[in-house]
Amino acid sequence: MSQEAKITISRSSYSREKDCRGIKLLFSPNRCFAFDGGEEDQRALAAIARFIKSKKGFALAGCGELTKALLEPQLGLTAYISCVISDDPKLIGRELAGKPVVSVSEIPQDVRAVFHGQTLTVKRNYLARKIPPALEQFGAEVLTETDLEVIPSRAWFSDPDCIYPLNTIPEIEFLPNQDLILIDCPARNLSLMPNGLAYVYNALKNADIVFQTVDLDIITYHRYHTYRLLDAKEPLTTPKGKPMRDDPWLAEYYDDWQDKDVIAYFNPELEEIVEKLIAAKPKILGVSVQGCNHLFTEEVVRRVRLAAPEIIVLAGGYSCYQSTIGLNAFPLADYMCIGEADTTIGGLVEKLARGEKPRDLPGVMSVNDTPGWTFVDKEVMPMQLDDLAMARYDWTDLKLYVNHNHYQLTPIIATRGCRWSKCTFCAERFYWRARDPKLVVDEFEYLHDNGCDLFMFNESDLNGRPDLLLAICEEIQRRKLKIKLTGQLRVSRHSDRKFYDALAAGGFSALRFGVDAWSANTLKLQMKGYTVPMIEQNLRDCTEAGIYTEVNTVLGIPGETDQDILETIDLKAKCKPWVGRVANINTLMLVVGSVYWEKPEKFGIKFHNATKEQIFKRFPRYIPDEFWHSEEPYIDGKVRLERLIKVVEGMKAAGYDVGPFAARVIDKIVETGTNAADWGVHIDVESSTTGTQITMKEKGKPAAEPPIRVNCILPQETAVRREPLVVIRRNQEFYGIFDPPVPAPAQPLTLRSIPRRSYRAIRAIVSPPKIYRSSDLDQINFRVLTTDKKIKKEFPRQARVEVVRDWAPLTRLIQENVHGYNIVQVRNLFYGIRQGFPFDKDRADLDRYEPKICFKGPTGKSVVEQIEKSTGVQSNQVSRNAIQLTQ
């Protein structure tokens, strides 16, 4: 989020003042130049030329457009530039405008400084870190120090408050002479660490091979966001002109990665990956395949095989978990590890590296298998998870795994499989195994020492054995680890208030419940194994223990009735006080591995215009709605849609918040997933930052009911870029004033725009918005970009400028009245402010409050501990546990 500020400008000659809204600005070298030969470019280039001429021993770095422009004869820099430095083997040894292009190792001894002619941040940083540290390095940003007047307004952009520039983004590099190169292509959810890949890496370390592991997803993630936030001159679009998402890696945009046009946007990365893989020429190319990266991975493998068909392709990953699909999960593969590869991949790659062509192996399928061979995997499934080394990710830099907006979520597993494994709709029915709690906490401690503090249990049945989960929490407390935890678990009769209190004490701040069924009948039909009172009790106890709750819902299962929908709506309304938001709501998907898939006849499932065998052959993973229905009662895609709309309407009436993933699912089902047009039904879906509106009506008739409005927050897409009229420099910071004046935030501070539990106290703190002072008054010069005389008159060059930052949009209340203090969070810091005193972040940071009025710490609990120590109040563990620390 950009830092907004109130700017007061006072004329130096008399007392007239003007108050404006301003936004903190950054300078972009890439946006500075249009390379169109225009006057603005010429002025900026001439200023850079003057700077270079003022020093001796310059070389240009990078063969970008700025380098070419600086070597134009009219700038007269020929005598001042000795060479051009490049890290591109294709260019080294050539000449550029008469200057030799040399590698970093060939830089002449008389070179004392380097000026970067590459304006793209990532490419510049790749080269900059290779240049010897003894050489000074400069770039177009020298204009902000030497000649602010020549900078065009397009070069300024609002500070996105991001982690970039990130100088540690790896290059895409593949080593030669490898038996195996293992890659993970985009995209995973967020910037999550590749937990599964880490276990495969551990298994390969014990094999007698030479191999390399490269996480292409995290490299592509940081390249994308660096360019989007720092370099892009226009909003990003696909080759066909479709707007790219601000963050395609968000879970709600998983289906974007099935769009070939979106994949085509990443063609520069694809070409680089393929070219370098072909050059490295490993014996085996290993790929991790799952739903979101399937198309990208397929494109990489297809191009590699065209040029190097002798490379063996080995596939594994979540898409390869079903032996019934086999190689159809990724037809380009020669070999495929089915399910968990911990015990199979090492021996397999050793054989392949020796030139063997193994066949009929347990846990593995291949193009060489004997026809009719029966696949087996029980003897190779790792039953003792404690025998597996923890995921250390020691092939990479753990600090890379953080989102562009500073958010970091780290996956970890305590179990594999599902101990229940009976839910009829679910495909994740695997044998359940658990790790020793102390080993799990060892991994927490290792990752925490490497900068991680928010963890997600990457499993579906976290409380398969409640005693083991409690032991993990006890061990976390014993070691005094300051971490936050989240995960998904089942409703259980063994999970009472004491259980959830223990989880809160162990660091759990949020939990998602796979409730799925919300009536007594559907609980039986889905074989959930619990009752309606258990749902109420689990949600209530979890919430009252201070843990934020999310829920899932599945609708339209065989045997479901209209009465079940009414009971679902009623129970959801009853449980609303104990539900933070709906994480996912979906109509039944007929997927491979589920009980419905394996025994459709038992549940009255019928297929349209084809036999079961023909349908399964055509759709080996998932059968679309239009090809099946269930009977007694009759339920098809139209019925499922109608029931979804009714439940969404009921949720709206109950005041539910809907998470972005659930909102996206609703959009997808209503817009495309149900072929509504074929049923004579017209559906309109309109999404905004305040909600998703769904209107359903018969064709040719007005809607009988008002539109359904679901409270949810969808990620804000890239706004239209605006250029500042006035740029103010204060110390090393720049602020811009825009025309028209910067309006109030498009998304006001309301119940819809901030977390539910934060609303009441946020209103007390920042409504009306407060401005927090960050500095004293200064007498400074600033630049007026416009040629409008009226505006220039309003903004004199010499003035006193007061810059006051507005922290309100980033401020949220965590908990009220903790021993007489309110606990608030601003970004990653927490404050305790005594009730009755206004909160001022800058005042708190400068320690200008009277003693015992305000406390500050890295976590909410640390602030509470300071309050208790200072006031002498007896420790209140419940208050500490109730603090919400999720982002």
C-alpha cells in the first residue's frame, strides 16, 4: 500500500498556506525513458552525459536501450566510455557503437566506475552483483541527485510498499553434466516453499547421482512482481490483450494458469528455460506436476523434446497420485512416480543414469512397462515418516519465500494422508501416518531461525490424532517459540474448549474446518462422522479460545433434498457468531479417487449419452456437470446451481464474510461451470472490492428477487497510472501531488474493507482519519512538473513543507481492553495503547509517550507481557491467546 501523506505548503514570502494530499513516490529508470527521440528523453540523456563526463574511467554495463542511447554520437561520450560490460555470451566479443562488449572478467584495468544502461531492475541486478565491488556503480537514478528538473513526470510512481528491489533473485541457471535436473514450474499458491519438492530433494541426496534442483516458480514470481511494481510503463496484458492479474499466484486465480494466453505472457521465461536446459543437456529431466503448473510444465517439456529427444522425462507430484490415471496425468513423461516418491525415486534415477530401461517397478509407471502389468505401491509407501529427513530446502535461499507485499506463509507437514478417509466426495483418501511431535517442532525451530514465523500445516486431517497435535503445541511452548500457526482440521467430538485453548497457547491463530455438510442428512450422506451439535460446539469453542475460524461447504451431493438446503441455511445462520468467513463453497465435483467416482451406481449417478467407461476414458480426472446427474431425488447441474444461489443468499442475509477463493469459486460456477444458458437461465455476476453480486433470472424476464450481494474482498487490480503535477523532495524521500487531488481511499474503512473483528476499534481509532506526524517543518525546494502557470503560482518553488504520513489504512485493532490497553497492529509491529489516549504510530516509534502509556513489540503477546510486567497485573493467558495475529 502506498504511503499517503498530508502536505502543507507555506509560501516563504507571506503567510498563505495550501493543504494537499500527497503520495510517497519512487523513481523508475525504466519508466523515465520513452526512447522515442523526444525532448524529454534528450534532456535526461544530456544530464546523464554531463554526469559521466564529470568523472573518469567509465564503462557502460548491459546492452539495453539506455546503453545504445548513451552511445549516440550527439552526446559526445565516445571518449569517456572504454567498453560495454555484458553477461550475455551471445554479445561478448562483439562491438556496440564502436565499443567492445566484454565479460565481467575482461573489464579493463583503467575502468573505475560503471554506469548501468539496463533499466529493467532484475536484469540490472543480475549484472550488478557480478561486477567487482571495487568499482563504483551508477544508474539513471543519479538524475534524482544531480538534475531533478529533467526527470519526466512518467518516471515517478507511488511507492508500492513492496519487498523490491530484491537483489537475491536467482538467475535461471542449469549445470552441465547432470544425471538429473529437477524443476518446479510456475505456479504454486503465493510464494510458498515447495514442501513436496524438498522431500524429493532429500531422497535424491541419498542416491548415487549428480543432480540439480531449481525452483523456477519462485524465480518467475519475483521477476513478475519486480517488473509489475517497479518497471512496467503500462498495466500488464497477455499477447491477446487480456489484463494480467496483479498477483496470478493467489489461490483464487488458479484457473488462470490453464489459459494458454496467460502462459504465453511468460514466453521470455519459457524460452530462457528451454534454451538453458538444452545447453545443459541432463540425462534426465524431472518435473513436479500439479494442476496449476501443468500447462507451463508441458510447454517446457514439449520444447525440450523437440530439440533433445534423448533426454528422459521423469514426472511426479500431486497430479501423479492416481494409478488409475497413470501416464495420462502427464503423457509427455517416460517415467512417473505415483504418489509419494520418497522411496522410489532414488533407485529409479540411479538405473536411468546408468543407461538402463527399468520396467514394472513398484510405485512407478513407465512407457516400458509390460502390457497388462499390475501396478503396486503398498510396499514402497513410506510408513515411518520419522525416517524421512526434515525439509531444509538447502538447495536454495529460504529468504526468497516471501510475497511481494512482505507476507510470508511457510508450509509444513505433521501427517500424511487422512485418518478418516471416508468422505464420499473427497479424493484425498490416503493411508494416514504421523511424525513425532518433537521432530515437527525441530522443523519449526529450524525454519524460525531462518526468518519464518507464520506456518501452515499442509494437510487435510490435522487432528487425526488430537494427542499428537497437543504434544506439538506443548513442545512449542516448552521451547518458547514465538510462532503463529494455521491449518485445516475435522470437526471432532474429541475437540473441546480445553483442546482449542491448548492450540491457541501453542500458537494457532486461525483454523479452517472442513464442515462441508450442514444438515443431519447430508452429514450421513457425506459420511462425515460427526453431528450437527458437534459442528456448533467445535466452532464456538474454537472462536471463544481466540482462534479465527473458516469453513468449507459442499452442495449438490446425491440424496440431498430441498429440506437439507433449508437446514444448511439455518445452521449457517446459527453458527455465524463463530465463523470468521467462508473459505470455500462449491457444488459437488465428480473427481477421480472419490467414493462417488469409484461406485457411481451405488449413489444413483447416471451419465449422459455415453457409458460409464466412455465417460471415464474421456474425462480421466473430473467429469463436467453437463455429463452426469444423480437420481432419487434428481439432481443435475441446474439444481446444484440453484441450491448454491439459495445458500449464498442465506449467507448474505446472515452477514457472512466470503473469502476471495470462495468468491472466485462462486463466480466461476455461476458464469461458466454450469452451462446455465442451456437451461434457459441468465446469470449476471459483477465483482468489485466491496462484494460479488449475483443476479439469476429466466431469459426474457426480469429478476424476481433483488440481486444477491456477498460481502467479500477481491484483490484490487492495477489502477490507471497517473502522473504527479508536483514532486517534493524531503531528505531522501519524494512525495507527489496529483491533479485531480488524491481522493479518499476507494475502499473506505467499513465492515467490508477490514477484518471483521477489527472494525469496531478501527472506527474508534481512525474515524475520522487521524494524521500522524513523521517530521518537523523544513524549508526546501521542490519541483513543479506542469507548465500550467496557475498551478505554478499555487506551488512556489521555495516553501516550507510539512509532510505528515497517514498510517490509518494500515492500522488494525487486535484486541480491546487488555488490562486497560488496546492492542493494535501496523504492518508487522504491535502496540499497546492505554484506553482513553489517541494512538500515534510515529510518536510511539520515537518513544515520545509518557511512561506506561504505550508499549511496542514484534508480536501481540510480547506487548501484553510488557503491559503485565509494567502494571503488575496478574498474567491472563486467555487474553494472550485471544489476540488475533493472522494477516
